[in-house]
Amino acid sequence: MDDKPVAYRASLLHFTDDPAWNDNAFQWHEDGLLIVRGGRVQAAGDYHQLVSDLVPHAKVIDCRGKLIVPGFIDTHIHYPQTDIIASPSSGLLPWLDDHTFPGERAFADPAHAAKVATFFLDELLRCGTTTAMVYCTVHPESAHAFFEESDARNLRMIAGKALMDRNCPSYLRDTAEGGILESERLLKKWHGHRRQMYAITPRFAASSTDTQLRLAGELAQAHPDVFVQTHVAENRDEVAWIKELFPDARSYLDVYDRVGLMRPRAMYAHCIWLDDHDRKRMADTRSAAAICPTSNLFLGSGLFDFASADAARMPLTLATDVGGGTSFSMLRTMNELYKVARMGGVHLPAMRMFYLATLGGARGLQLEGTIGNFASGAEADFIVLDPHSTPLLTRRTAQAGSLEELLFAFAMLGDDRAVAAAYAAGCLVHARDAASLTKSEAPGNH
């Protein structure tokens, strides 16, 4: 990796806290400079204050007229569901049976898994997502294929093999002990390998026996720096089914809690049908919720309760949940997030939506300081957003009288076209128009 500093001049925004609780939660430099060296952030601030810190003849990429923010962090997404996105169904459980499970069968083939992983990561980067928490299938081959492709691009990704030893087709079924042993082998190979990280992944409580969940909890306790990901309280029919399967559990969430799967670095998708006791347990254990608005609307699962979650101070993050979710774009996901909140009587400022998609995701994953903002020494994962990417966005942002209005326009009107470029560890990994990114300037000339 080239150790020479490279600087990017643009409007610069990142967060230092949750805007819901802190009025000074962000840093915005209208004429900003982001200095990257050795794949990490060296400095971020006002152009005229930092330009003198550059060594003579350092390269400055001129992105004026655009907005640089940290790369988006998608905390819940299924790469094997790429090809079944937008599949019609009457609800979550039929959708799994009719589309998801049959589609995942092919991932026993490493060549197929690698082909889908390549497209999946291309699509994430095109939409400005530089980190994701990813579900693979039950097949170890699917996890190896994903990590190999991610590692080749030097992306910061988290993924895990699904654990399923019941209530699924026989062709997707592992065993309680065998699934855990396969997970342990995968985490020993991939967790901490360069920028790859592993997640212990019981698909959802209905698809794992008590024994498998208990063994997953033991594995999680033995490896506290490894992640946990699963689903909880997504759909009322699912919640009722869990009650039948686990009659002694206080709630759906308690099924996981009693086996030791609630802890820092645990990510719970959906969290719609929780009660106040559950929300307090989420906060007390620092387990994070992945809010999945497009998926919840598409499958008719319900509306996330922002007011109750905030009252409990639950750690919150944002996720697309492809393929139940209908877009890889975190900007389009913000659009649906805002509407879900409004239906519950809550107004979400754009500032908070961008926080949830960046530093909020990093905090939920216990990765603050590594990704999610431009703190000195953080990995240089960032994206360049173009307010002139579509005629309508151009027209609307021209009328924006504040940073909040600009961000809100991106959230309501933006999509993958708004992402001019994405960088991972300081390297360009996506460019909408490569020619527009090659203009450089010598420091001190303006």
C-alpha cells in the first residue's frame, strides 16, 4: 500500500455522537479536506486549516460540489438472497418456504457462491456500502466464497454460515454439533484475517434446536470478539410459532438471552414485536437492533417502534435486509425509514438517519474508532455523494437552505446514482464516472 498522503477536497461530514442525544454530534466542513495515508484517516477538517499540513506536491483530489461522508454500514443483509429479491409472497414464513430456501440450495457449489458474492459486493459498493453484516447459507462453501471475494477487495466485512438443524428443508439442514464445529473452523480461518470478521449465525430460533442454540451461546462466550447475528420478533406469525417451540421462554428475545447470545457485538434484526422488558435487556447487554424498514414493509411484518426503543436507549442501526428488503441502497432505505417513523408519530431528522447509517452502525458493532467516522487513525472507508446526480436531485438541492435540508434531499430522492465514488482503506473501489475523479490540484493553489 502506498504510504504517500492523498487528500480529498469536498464538503465533509461525519458524526461523533447520536444527534438524538447531543446537539453537537457532528462535524461539518463546507470546504473540507480529508487526508488519507496508509489506508487510514490522518486528518479531517477545514481545507484552509489543513492544507499546510500536506507534504509538498501531495496529491489532492478535487471533489468540490460534492459531499464526502463515511461509507455506509449495512448491519443486516443476506448475500444468497440476491437472486430472489422482489419475489412475491403473502408473508415472511411463506416467502422463506417458496423462495428463500430453494434459492439457497445452490450455494453448496463454490463456483455459484463466488459468482453471486462478486455481484453482491459490486452492488453494495455501487450503493456506497463499504461494510455489511452478511448472512451466508448453511454451506461452509458459501462463507468461504464470500470472504475470499471480500478479502480480495480489502473490504471490512462481517459474515457467517447460517446454523439450521430443524424446521427447514433437508438439503439445508446441518446438525447441532456439526454446524457449530463448521462455524468454529470458519471463524478460526477468517475472523481477524486482514479486514474480515466472523459472525456466529443461528438463522432464527425456529430453525435451531435448543442444543444448537446452547452450543452457539457457548461458542459466543468463548470468542467475545466474534460477532453474533440473528433475527427476532419480525412477524406476528413467527412470534407465535416461537412461543409454541419454546413455551418456557419469557419472550422470543429470551430464547437467545438464556443461552448467552445477548452481548456486545450481537446484532438482532427487526425487533418489531418486543416489549419494554426486552428493550431494556437489549440496552443492558449492549445488543444492537438492525432496523429493516424496506423488508418490514415489503413482507407486511410491522412498523418499528422508535419512541419505545429510544426510551429504553436501545442501540440502533440501519439495514437493507436484502432480499426481503427491496434495495441495496442505504439512501433508499432511509427513505422508507423516515416513513415508518412518521407512521409511528416520530420525525427522524436526516442527520439522525445518516448517523444510523454510519457511526450508529459502527457503534452497534462495537467498531467505533475502526470505521464509521473520520477520527484520526480510523480506516479510510468513505463515499462521495453527488447532489447533481439526477435532474430532480439537482433542482431540489439547489434550494437547500441548510445541511439538514441537503441530507434530507439525499435521503428522500437519492439512490445508487448519487454515489459518485466509494473508497475502502483509502483505495477507490467504485467510481460512477472515473473521469470525474481524476482531477487533482497542488496544495496551496486556492
